[in-house]
Amino acid sequence: MTAGALSDRRVLILHPSFFGVDVALASALRGLGAEVESWSTRSSSSLPAKAIIRVAPSIGEPLVARTLNRRVTEIAFNSFDTVVVIKGEGVSISVLDSLRKKLPDAVFNLYLWDSICNFPRILEKVSRFDRVLSFDPADCSEHPNWIYRPLYAADCYWRVESRGHQSVYSLGSFHPERARVLSRFVAMERVVGITSAHDMLFRGWIDRMRSIHARVDPHVRIMRAPIAAEEAARRFGEHSAILDIHHPGQTGLTLRTFEALASGRKLITTNPAVRDHDFYDPARILVVDRSKPEVDPNFLRPSPDASPLARLPERYRTRAWAAALIGGSSPT
């Protein structure tokens, strides 16, 4: 898809500011010529504010609704032809109904970047949307009208050219289950003699409290602030394989999956659903048991092919993902 392909589109994005997905979507759509406005669906970017939305939506959503409803009154009638809601947390039904009255001709699309079992309340809202897309194939199988749309890799990962050392790298936010799996993985690495580096992001005192019983391995490096995608891509380039530890309650492929493969790395993942995708290659992708991970050190040898642009189909680039979310055509 070329620049200007969406020059006739006016898109409103409602998002939770999660891992830069909102920025990536808006940037990609603008790069394709669309006019884009972006609204946050959280009252604050702090971890407590995020927790309130997730744990106590009856409290959190009305707080966000005040801000969103004020913005709805400020926009012109039918000023957008497409509304894209990412994830749906923080967006109340009343806000969606207000938007629909102000934008009666707009298409409302929902993109789910979480599984239904983690966020069942979203089912109360799906009737307000014309199209529902999800990154979770199991949820799409349960809901035949939903569209399965995996995530993407930012362009900086496709530009990685270094072959990397014969080693493993992981980069992820703290979660007690992820910390436990990573500790098992690090213990296995020491036994079989694998070289590695692991970075885990802690987002404040709540994560530190939750980590007390998670037993974070002392070899895991703790990060206090997230890093830019360009820096993450550079770190990927120093290693031959990337470790991905997915949430056990979902089958959707993480961003890390696509970033690893787009950067020419091999992928070690706990998610067996990766085997069902067109890019699956056992020479490049190893699925491990999260309870007892095992890796043959020979797997870490770099693959012979090193062409950055041939690592994944074009539909896994950011611009193709963004076009799919608004209903535009995208490369296959």
C-alpha cells in the first residue's frame, strides 16, 4: 500500500496507550494519507489508573467517560468516516452511543488485543461495532463473524542486518507468571550452556510488590523505564534468537513474535498457536513447554538467509495492519 492510498479517509482512534500501538496505528495511517485524531481511553497513564479500569470498570469508565463525552461534543457532525477502538477498556457503552449519534455515517471497528477470558466484559460492547477484529484465533473461532488479524512488526525491526551472537535475548514487562517461566528458562540455560541476556520492565511499586513471590531470577536485568522500538531492535540484533513468553490465557501471537522474525532472529516461544501460521518454520521457530523449557544449543546457530525484507509476508508490516483495522485493502 502506497503513500496517499487513504487520502480520502478521516479516522478517529480510541486507545489505551498500550506498548505504543496507538502511536504505530496513527503514524501508519497518516503515512498512507489519512487524517487521524487519537483519543486516550485512560484517565491517566499511571499503573493505578490502568488497574482501576481493569479491576473496577464501574469506577474507572465513568471517569474516562467525562473526558470522552466532552470531546464528542466538540467534534463536528460526521467529521470522521471511521472509528477504531483498540481493546475497548475504558470506553463505556454510553460513550459509544454518543459517538454513534455524532458520527451516524461512520464505520465503527473494534480491535481486540486481549483474549475474551482476560477481558469478558468486552462482550457487552461488541454489538456497538460494525466490525470486530481480534488477535486471538481461538476467540475468532468461537465468534465466526469476527475477523482474525494478527499483530505486526514496526519497520525498525525489518531493518536489522546484524547476524547476532549465538545467544538468546528476551524483553518483556513484568508479570508473575512470566517471571516464573523466565526463571525456569534461565536455569535450563545454565545447565546446557546457553548464553543469554534477559530484560524485564518493572512499572513501579505495584510490580515490585507482585514480584515478592514471583522469584525473579537474579540474572534477569530489571528495567525501570520502557525503551524505544529502535533500541529494542538494536538489542535484538546482538543475538541469534528471541524468547517470547505469552500469557497462558490467550492464543494470540504477541508483538514479540513478529518483531523477532522481522528482525531475522530465530524465535523461541511458549505459544503453540504459532504452528498454525503461514510463516511457521521449525528451523526458525521453536515451541517450548512453559513448565519445563528445553532448547538444543544448536538451534541458536543463525539461519543462512539474511534478507531483511523476505523474513515475513508484507501483511505483518505496520501499515498493512493499520489498513486492515480501518477496512482498507492491504498486501497479502
